[in-house]
Amino acid sequence: MFRQLRSAIIGLVLLAMAPALLAQGACPAIVQQALEAADELCVGTGRNQACYGHTAIEAVPQVDSVVNFDAAGDIENLAAIQSLKLHPMDTVSQTWGVALLRLQANLPGTLPGQNVTFLMFGDVEITHVTAEVDGDDDTTPMQAFLLRTGIGDSQCDEAPDSGLMVQTPEDVGEVTFNINGVDIAMGSTVVFRAQADGDMTVATIEGLAIAEVDDEVQPVLAGSRLRVPLDPTLRPARKLANPPEPYELRRLQGIPTRLLQREVEIARPLTQQQVNRMTQRMLSGESICGGVGLPSCDRIPRSLLARAMKASRARFEDQLGCVFRRGASETSPAGESRPFCDEQPPETLPCVFVPGADDQPLPANETRPFCPQLPDDTTLRDLRPADPPNPTAAPARQSSAPAQNAANPAPPAEQRTSPPDANAPPGRRIGQTDDEPPGQAEGNARPDEPPGRAKGKDKPKNDK
């Protein structure tokens, strides 16, 4: 009797598991079929066109437009499309939406063979919006759009979570567009995912991307991601409150890089130490890439790199009311009167840093707002440039604002012409100093290079 009951229970469990097991077995085959179809059928996609790579996709036309976008291999002009909605994987109907778009974005019309590649896969929806991008209201199709994707919906290792992957061509400088009200500038390969009343994630797998909301700027270097809070309408819920952070390699597993114009190798995730070091170098006027333990600058447009460093540092300076020292290769701004940040006692700043583990708690009568968060284990005094002082820099400046605490006045201007004593007490610390060199986090092994073209070799370019 007991054996019969046990056998019946096992049979019921196996019966209940059967659909899931069948789905898991069908998933890899669906992915392979979808990618092979898109690779073969979308080779003729030209500038500002969309290709129906694999079922199922719904296309909504613009007003007074008609589109023929119903089956795999259909190619339609993006100017006629208002929105595209791809369906998630369905192992019963053997469907998994894949679409390939080639956009002009802000690229010159004199480069017809150079296009930005948009690759949509899984549960993804994009809707064209009319918006001003970087001061230019003469935008091209889908240069500004709303993006919504599924979340955590991979059904097998071969199928990535739903998303939008964007790749810019090489040697064309930075490319700009607007996603969900966030200005994006990039010279790289980036994966975007977004949920209403959740986050939009910007994960850079190669090169550099810059996100900007209301003049707040955050650089996203290869190996890191940025999370932008969104409201129910897919617009930024607030400014860029979250700093960049290492991305999770498992969330990028299976992304179809084989369909891109050029093959790329997914960057190793940065460690938190490396992300902190990047921010330190940025604030002290040093390059955020190419240093020891940081990604290479080889594929990053110089204009994009300079823009990221300048804009991010300016944001910190505006909030702190002081300026960081420039390196030997930089020129100090003319007419700058704000004091150096690394010489200011905490009591003179217009804001207060969150106390670290070894700091005294804030006094009960402290009313100043919190300062922007510096990298862990970093003080203002740590943010001196590594290179020698610039002999052509402007003379030392005297603060135009009075000190907030008369017991701790700012040093006279004549004392600011030479570096402070190395043994002088630092400003308010954020955590405990850690001199361990940045390294690779355990388990962050380099992923296997996907089969197909050799790294760095492009697909034949379409000159449409």
C-alpha cells in the first residue's frame, strides 16, 4: 500500500513537471532558430529601417501611414512606424520576438554605410516620441523613444532576459539619442532594460556611455551599469540618484551579440573598488579609463571621454561650492573664485557628508543637506591629481563665501599656493581607508567568446 502511494505521488510530480521540462528543452532550439532567421533575413536592412527577425512582433503605424510588417523578413521604413512590440518566449507556439533596426540617430547624412544598430529581443516595446535631443529638434526616426522590457524572463541559459542592445559604429565619434527622457551619449555597445515604476538599467559591455537627466551626468564605463528610477509613465522619477555599480554577468548571459554589425567581447564586471577608483580619477582630473585595473580607452571617442569627466566633476563642484584641483594637462577656469575642495574643513562646506563607520555621529543641531556621495574610503583630500601642479594654473583663490564656523576659518589665500601638510587632519571620512590595489572580484571570470566572427571583424556593411 505504501509503495503504491509513493509511486502515485512520484507520478503526479513528474506529470506536473512535464510542461516545464518540455519548455526548457524547447527553449534553446527556439533561440537558435530565431537568431539564425534574423541573421539571414535582415542582412538587407538599410538606414532608418526595421527588420522583422522572428515572430511575434506587432507594429503600429504612424498616422496616415501603412506598414507591411507581419512576417519574418519584412523590412519597413521606421518613419512609418509609431511603435514596435515584441512578444516574450512562448515554447508552445515556438515564438520569441527578435527585431533588428538600423538608425541614423545624429550621424551625418554623408555616412550612409554607418548606422547605429538596435537589436530587440524578447518582451520589448519601443514607442517613438517627438522630443528635443541635445538641443536639436530635427531628430531622425526613433532618436527619441519610450522603452519597456520584461524582467527576469529568461527560460534557459541560451535565452537572455528581454532587452534592447545598441551598438554604435567605430570611428564616428559619439552618438546621441533619448530613452525614457534620459539623454544618452555613447560610443560603445550597451544593453538597456526598463520597467515602469521600476528602474531603467544602462549596462555598458564595451566602451563608454553617458546618461544625463536635468544637467546631472553619470558616466557608465564598460563593466558597470547605472540604474535610473522611473515613474509609472516610464519617465525619470527623480534625478540620477544612483551612482554606477558593477553589473551582474548573469544578466547578460546569452545576449545575441552575433547579430551586431561587429562582434564584441563582453567586458568583465568591474569590482566596486574599480568603480570607486574611476570616480576618484574623474574628480581629480585623470582619465577614468586606461589606468591600472581599469578598462582600456581604445574604443572610446575622446570627445565622449572628455565630456563625461568635465560634466560629472562640474556637478560635484556645484553641489560642494568648491573646485577640485586640475592636473598638469588641464587649464584652470578663468575667473574662478571658489576655494579648493581639498583645503576646506568640513564645517565650511554647504553640505555634510554621511558619517563613515569610524566617524563621530552628526550633531543634533546639524541642518545642512548631505553632500554628493564620494567613492567609499575617499576624502576630499584624497582627490588631488596625481600629476604635479600646473605651472600655468590660475593663482590661488579666496572663497567668496564666509566660513560657517568661526572657530574653523578657511586658511588665508596665501597659504593655498602650496599643498597642505601631509600630516594635516583630513576632512570627514567615508569609511575606513583601504590601500589594497583594485583587483578582480572572485568568480568574475571572462566569459567564453561567442562563436562566429573573430573579435574586431565587422560584418559586410550595407550601403543603403
